[in-house]
Amino acid sequence: MNAVPTTLAAASTSGADLLLWVAVPYICLAVFVVGHVWRYRQDQFGWTSRTSQLLEHRWLRFGSPLFHLGAFMVIAGHVVGLAIPDSWTEAAGITEHAYHTTAVWAGSVAGVAMVTGLGMLCARRLLTRSIRLGTDRSDKLLFPLLSATVLLGITATAAHNVFGPGYDYRSTVSVWFRGLFVLQPQPEAIAGAPLLFQLHALTACLLFAAWPFTRLVHVWSAPIGYLARPYLVYRRRATPATAPTAAGRPRSASGSRRAA
């Protein structure tokens, strides 16, 4: 029964849609995987966040926690919204209205926190001369691309779901996203999505392609092992023995050896 609509949808898919929503995502995913393997084998010493805390810490003190906290919340929201079908959440007792209300407001708070933190980190890098001079080519690519991805996502949410009539991306963008990972791409699912959602998806794909070649690799090096590491016991070094002198004042043993 579903063969005819599927065939018609496939036939109506243009070459541009196949390029944008099938070829580009798979190329970016391949670069993401192969790039991480290459980076780990060739540049383990560069597998770091390259922190600049010693150069400036006031902006970093507030910007970094805001950005990372917002990023964790945004990633969690994307996992639920894109990877989990709406039928699963409804089976769990979460209505579609309750899901979208929670997603919009929790996502807005997370997005504002992430944008604020990212703005402080970018301003810190631009206004502090020593940090600006230490910015390499990968950072010059990462920060604009990351900023564009975040801002497009927030703008799409605000324009369509906060101030607009509402848009159910779980019936279009989510279907396309899940189809990529089960090797059943459905470019027609996202081809009709609003432009802001399409741009957000494209910049996210490019961000994944750039990931292995930037400081974002430090995400995979989170110090989780510290949680299970045994305690370290520190012992105070024993004070050197003292010996009396002719004048009655104590003299260290090392001093007596030097005198001898």
C-alpha cells in the first residue's frame, strides 16, 4: 500500500535535494569518522582544548560554564527530538503538546545560555590581544561555523515555534535524520521544511565535518576516569635533623655537612 507514494516521492526528489540531503550528510559523516582516526594517529599531542586560561580568566570564568551547560542541554534536546520518534514519547505518556511546550521553553533557556557563553568566549578572543594572536586557522573556521549553527537553530525555533504558528520538525527533519543512520535516506522529508531549519541542518553537517580538525576533539577526552580513580595519599616530607653548635644554636645536619 505504501509502495506507490514512496515511489512517487522518490521520483519527485530533485538532484539538488539528493545532493544536499543525501550526499553532503554522508560525506560529512565519513569525514567525521575518518578524520578522528587520522587525528588520533597523527596528532595525539594536539588532542586538547588548547586552553588560554593563563592569558585571561575573567571572561572565561563565566563564559565557559554558560556555554558548556547550554551545549549539554541543547545536545540532549536534539537527541530526544531527532533520534526518538514521536510515537515513543506518546507511548511513554508524553503528549505531543506537552513535548513541544517543554522543548520550546527548555530549548530557549539552553539556547540563550549557550549563545551568551559563546558570545563571551568570542569577544574574549577578539578583544584580548594575546589570545587573538594565538588563534590558529582551525579556530578561525570553528568559531564562525559554530556561531552560525547555534544562531540559526535559535532563530528557527524563535521564528516558527515561539513567535510563529508552530512547526512540527519531528515529522520532517527528524524523519530525514533517522533515515540517514538506517541507510534509508528520505530527502523529501526535509526538502519541504522551512529555510531556517534547512540552513541549520546544513551548517550542523559542516560542523561535524570540521570537528576532527579543531579543538572540539577534546569532547572525547573528558576525564571520566577520575571518578573511579583511587585516592592519592600525600605525605609531608620529614624535617631534617638539627645538631647543636658551639654557640648553643641549632644547626641543620645539611649545614654541618657543608661546613665539614
